[in-house]
Amino acid sequence: MDKIKILWADDEIDLLKPQLMFLEKKGYDVVTVTNGHDALEECDTAKDFDVVFLDESMPGLTGLETLAKIKENNPLLPVVMITKNEAEDIMEEAIGSQISDYLIKPVNPNQILLTLKKIIDNKRLVREKTTSDYQQEFRMLSMQINSGPRYEEWVEIYRKLINWEIKIDHSESTAMGDILSTQKSEANSEFSRYVVKNYENWVNDKAEAPVMSHNLMRRKVFPQLSEEVPTVMLLLDNLRYDQWRVIEPIISELFRVEDEDYFFSILPTATQYSRNAIFAGMMPVDIERMFPALWKNDTDEGGKNLHEDEFLKAQITKTIRKPIKSDYTKITTVANAKELNDNILNYLNNDLTVIVYNFIDMLSHARTEMEVLKELAGDEKAYRSLTRSWFINSPLWTALQRIAERDVQLIVTTDHGTIRVNTPSRVVGDRDTTTNLRYKVGRNLQYERKDVLDFRDPKNAGLPRPNVSSTFIFAKDDIFFLYPNNYNYYNNYYKNTFQHGGISLEEMICPVIRLRSK
């Protein structure tokens, strides 16, 4: 391995001999200069320094001036500012100029070594520590996964897996990432078995059940409403828990997280079912019975989520005994987003404002259709990164910044998540069978029983029956359904895309986060 090469610029370099000897004994190669001009010349000619130590108060070209010129030509070169001056304005200017660290004289050798470790060895040290910690927890997680967990424990397992996924992202440990991916697949297989065994009992009140889509508002939102402070419920369509984790640090700049909770999406984990259930406060079979003119089945013509506002108003009237001022708005276009930004402060006159924001769902569908997005969001890490980039530059974040100046309660949630599919499973159905990749409803379906949870009587799953002989099937694990026609073409087309509608930790365990403006 090549020696780490350091440039040290200080007009009192002779006084630093103990530090220089210490570094050389540790195997570092140190080049010294006594002024800013020489430091710039060395950077221009050598161009292979790993780090620069820069005295702030050199005569002639000051440390800050030298720093600015170094960054012009070598923006990625780490620079450590060393100074006798603890003045706040100098420190702020140095930090604003993107220094990598800041040391106050006199510096001892161990301080310098620690700084070098942070800058040069940071990724390696983080990778080694993350790998070591995950190896220790791997066995414990495997035992949890295979111990017959209850739904609360499944939430804990899922959160732990996501936390490790994000840590391993940062550590860039490919080998550990592969092991974690295998463990996550194992967890999804066990979770699918668990849902297959319990789902019908949950829906029909025959067993203790988690909060689900149809009672989310009653259990997690309405009890939090207050006359003192307006509540904004932001439903980000298709938001997974890991995507929440990457936008949380941004939102937390202005809002304080008061409670991080969860609910389970109903099946199918698809917008027309899960989101209508959320706003109607009932299972789809009951929505069809109560609102026969408004409910549409998969095979019906027209939009399937056009009446959420009416469903929500009916649920508020039925559940909350006293009148409240509420509003509902759905953002599906750039024009809608601009309108939201313009009107966001007016919504604070309501007791409850519900905002449905559709970007993430569109992103997952666009990724399936567009090759460039497949490359940009090729895996979970890239998908999270794309979500974060969108959020921080979105009109939504601008709108949230505006309401953060007032006393506001913010509830962030979703309707369902998505999973990256990799395993095809053959299905045969008639011409009216739905095209969804993670669930299907149709007559005379033929399918691999081991790959699905099936309901030959949809009412047992709280679902309408479009036809007398309709069957619903839901894909388990990372399976996606394909017809025999053009099987290889569609396998290649849909493999490794993000889909929803079936049974997985990612699709079913959904975040509900309650925040308050700081």
C-alpha cells in the first residue's frame, strides 16, 4: 500500500518537529512549506497529496486565502485548518469553505493521528466496525426471524433490517450487503408464511390484529386532533419505511419527531384498495356495500381513487361526534404542487388537512417503463437516494418549510410500500384477469399454490367479488406473476423492478410518524 502523503504549511514549521517525526514513524510521508504561495505551488506540481494541514495565520497569503485557492483547483482535497485563533467568525468561514477538520494550537501528535484516521481511514474504519457489528447481530436476527414472531416483533425485525441496510450503504461493504440481502429474503419468506396463516383472522376479527388500513384514521389520526393546533396529514403514496428514514433527517431540521409508529396495509397492497380503505375507514367489501355508486373493481372503467374526499368526509362525520373543519387535496401534477405551495398557509385554518402526494408512486411506475430510471434506481440504495434527491428539491419540502414557522402537528404516512421483484411465477387466466404483477383477480385462475395466498371467496379477505367465480391471489416474497405468452420477454422486462400488491415486509409494514414544528 502506498504511503499517505501530507502537505503541511506553517510559518513556524521548525516548532513542529516532534509532530513531524511522529507522523514519519507512523509511516506517513510529510512535505513541509512555510507559506501559502509555496503550498499552492506544491499542490499544483505534486497533485497527489491525500491531505493538507494549513496554518490559519501565516504572513502574506493567509490560511483562509490559501484554502480558497486550493479548493478552486482541488475541490475534493481534504484540508485541515490549524490555528491559535478561536474567533467564531474565522471558524465559521473555514467550515463554510468546506474544511475537513479544525484543530486549535498547540496540537499534540494524537490529535493529528485521530484527524488523519477520520479523514483518510474513515470509510475503512466505518466498514470494518459495521461489518463486525452486523456479524454479531446476524445470528440474533436469524433466531428472531425463525422464532415465530408476532406482528409487533415483525415490525421490530423489519426496522432492524432497514437500519442495517442503511448502515451498510454508508460503509460500502458489498460482501455484507449481499449477506444482509439474503437474510432479508429469509425474513420475507417467514413473514409471508405468517401473513398467510393470520390474515383472514385479522380481517374478520377472529384474532388480535395490528392497526390496518381500514382503522388507521380512527386509531392513529383522529385521537391526535387538537383544538389548539392544526393537524396536517401527509400521505406519500408508496412510501416505504427505508425511504422515510432517508427523508427523516431533512424533515427533522424543522419538525420534532414525537412518535414513530406503524400500521399494516391491507391486501392487495395497491392504491385503489389500501388508500380507499384508509379514507373510508372500512374494508373494500364494506365500501362497495355502503357506496355502491362510488366503488370500482379492477375491471371497471374509470379512475379507482376519485372519491377519497367523499369517503373521508363520511368517516369524519361517523367517527368524530363534534363538527371539525377539514380539507382534502391530492397532488398528482406540477401545477397541483405549485398550488399547494401557494395555499399551504390557508390550510392551517383547518383542524385537519389531508394531503395525498403522488410522486413516489409515479417514480416506481416510471422506473419500470424508463430505462434511464432503471439505471438511476437500480437497487434499494439508489431508490432511496433518488427519493431523497426528489424530496429535498420538491415543492412539497418548500411547503413544509412554510408551515414549520407556525405551531403545526404533522402526520406523515403512506398507503403501502413496494418490493423489488426477482422471481417469476406462471399464472393462467381468462381475458378479464387483471394485469397486476403482485396480485391478480379473475375467474378460472391457474397458479402455483406455493407462491401465493389465495382467496376463492374474496369476502373472507374483506374484498368485493367482481364475479361469482372471482378468485384473488397475492404474491409472496419477491415473486411476480407472468402469463405463459412471451414469458421470457416479460421476465426480462419486469425482473428487478419495484412492484406492489402482494405480501412482503416492504409492502405491508407502513410508517406513521407524528411530528410537531420546532
